[in-house]
Amino acid sequence: MKMKYAMDLILEVLNQMIDGKSMNAVAREKGIPVSTVYSWKQQYADYYDKLVYQKSKFRRLKGIYHSIGNEQPKMKTKKAIA
């Protein structure tokens, strides 16, 4: 079976939906029927779910990393004896 759309386009559409764009907005922007985008979401549900999980995990870890970075103790400097 020959694919009408390239896999790059399918993954780009799914990534935009994961980033928060609505299905209708992405479909309009790319000139693709909403039903096609919906079927891609259903067809690649495992990929979609794994990517959503990984992105949420990354955001959480990034927040933890930044909060740890702000709490680093400052080094005490010794006063010079004059």
C-alpha cells in the first residue's frame, strides 16, 4: 500500500498536537482533513502515548534540576589576615 503522506509529516503533526495545538488547528495549517489526523492519532497511539509520557517526564526532571541549581550552598570565603 502506497502512503499518500510522508512519515515526517505524520510525526510532525503528532508532535504539534502533543505540544498543545488542537487537532483542528494542525489539520487546517497543514491542509489535511481532520479525519486523516484523527486516524493517524489512532494508528500511532502507542507512539503518541510514549512521547507524551517522555515529554512530561522531561519537564518534571527539568524543574527538579533547576530547583536544585537554585539551592546550591555558597562557599564561605576565608578572611585574609592583615
